[in-house]
Amino acid sequence: MAGAGEREGVETDQVGADRTARGHGEPGCAPGSRDAGPDPLPPVGEVVARALAAAVPATAPFACATFVCGVRARRLGKLVPQERLDAWKGEVKRALGAALIEAWAGLGRRVDFARPELLVVWDADRGRVEVTARAIWVYGRYRKLDRDLPQTRARWRCPACAGQGCATCAGTGRRHPVALEDLLAGPCARALGAEPDAAVLHGMGREDIDVRCLGPGRPFVVEVPGPRRRDADWAAVAAEVAAGAAGRAELVGPLRIVGDAVVARLKGFEAPKVYQATCRAEAEADLDPARVAALAAALAGRELAQRTPRRVARRRSDLVRRRRVLALDVLAQGPREVVLRIEAESGTYIKELISGDDGRTTPSVSELLGVPTACVALDVLEVRASDAELLGPL
Ligand SMILES: [Zn+2]
């Protein structure tokens, strides 16, 4: 997530600020010396006039309060000593910035070197301007109510065509035509005048496709690159999400713009989670009520050893994780079914806590009940991370 001012090869900082010359000078062309031939660097006034003529229409679609100008001149840079190039680029940047402020009269835009909303780069080699709008990050919490809805688009390619598009997938290349990512990121991107398919959902963890997420919902950030607008009517966006999701998912609480640091917080925050799991015996025998009654005492507070489950072994490294069950209660039970409320540390594999995954997770509900048991329905009841913890002083 490089800021708009941090793109490779473009220096937007002030000229002469402790920048080491990189030795691009030609042999025999010592820094500061002048070739006899014509100056390869065009006059600043001419360059700025061309850059301005290109930049004014190119920036017109973008709202911004702050901007910064950059100059890219790799080819030209090889023809003159570094100091000379830096000085020339600095003059062009300053003059272009001043000219843009004048051209944008009344908009009150100002230069911000640290976190500019718009980066305007004059590519002197190609004679064209590149405009990049700094991404916007939108925070919210979702409930996922559908057991056939993937969180993100990427991992679910159509198995018949490997993502190329075929009759099976109606040309979409996707196994599931819609992901939660589409339902949340699409409306945010459209409201900000950005490309919906480029917007990315960063969830605070994920649930499997067949798992619901209820209660206070799962925190997420939608990253919207290239926005043409810097703000939106977030209540209207939430209404659009609700209409598009049609009950398969819903927002909890408002959407709001946050700093990019929140994504790292989401990824690093180890929130305990509360689950409701329906477990079913996979044998033609009833569960032993005494063993069911003993489950809570056997598992609450217990540390599990969980070797990477077989179902995710292809994409995760094979290791043994230690995770603790914080609390466990039996909510309901039938002859061959038991419904558990399980509170566990972040990263616990709940389906494997129940099945035992052929001994790869221990202890397990199967092991303790003495009967092979499968998790047939799983809901996340609570992700224990408040908005204040995640958004608090940045
Ligand atoms: Zn296909």
C-alpha cells in the first residue's frame, strides 16, 4: 500500500534535500561541467506549459484537497549529471505545482508531500502526464447470513475452465458468481467514482464459505484505489449494499473512511471468537449423555494441538498450532446431535476441534465423545474486537 507519493522512480520531495547523486553522469562529463552541444534538458518554461496543458484535463475528473507534482525523466537523466537533473526536475515540479494551483483557482488545493490525495507526474521521456489518486479505505462490519457465499472473489475459480470462462460458469470464470467482496466493495467503489473490480475487501480474518457470521459482525476495510471522489453519502452506500446483498449479508453499524493503518490493525489483531456449532455423530449409535455432559469440563480452558487441517493443507504450511478453548457450553442435545457454544482463541480451527481431523487435532469432541463427530453447521456468533479497539487513536 504505497502512498501516492512513494511510487518507484518518481521523486516528489524538495530538491537538494540530502539526496545522494546516483552517478548517472556520462564518462568525461563531470558533475557541473557543460557539454559544448545543446542542453539536452528542455527549458523549464516550455516543459511546464506542456505539462500544464496535459495535467489540467487529466486531473479534472478527480476531487482532491491536496496534491503533489513529480517528474520522471529516466532517459533524459542519462544525458546530464545527477545534480543538474535534480535541479531541473525541482524547478519543473515547483513551477508546475504553482501553475496548477493557479489553474485550479478557487479550489483551494495545496501541496502535501507526505500524503497527497493526488499525484501528478510529468513523464518527460514520453511527454505525458500520469494522475494517481490515493486510495480510500472504508471501515465497516458485516454479517454473512448465507452458507453459500465466499468472502473474496480470488480463490474460487470455475473448476471446469480454471477461470477462463466457459458454459458452466456462464463466462464468468468463477465458481460462485458473487462474493461478499463484490457486495461490499462494489457500492463503495461506485460511490467514490472508482473501478468496482479493483476494490479489495480486507476482512478481519475470514469464515469458510458455508459458515455464517452473526452478532456484531466481522470488521472489514474496503480498499478503493483510484477514487475520483474523496467522500460519499455513506448511508446511501449502506442502502445500496443492503439492496445488492438481498439478505445474503448485511452491514452492522455505519460505513466510514479510515486511515490505511486500520488494515494492518485488522490483520494483526488476535480477536477471540464465539461460535455455535452443530455436531452430528457419524455412527449408527446414540451419543453417551454422560460423555456429552463431561465435554465442557474437558475442553474449557484446554490447549489444543492442531496440525494444519487436511482441507487447507494445500495453501498453508504444515505445522502444529497451539490454541486454547476459552469456554464451552452445551446448548442443546439430541440422540445423535449436540449444539455447542465455543469460545476460542483467534486462529482455532473449529471444524477440526469437533472432528479431530483423523487425530491431527487433539483433544477433540470426537475423541471425547468416543464417536466420530462432524460439524454440520457453524456460525460465528461474535468476533471479539470493538470498533474503538480497531479504530482508536491512529
Ligand atoms: Zn468456467
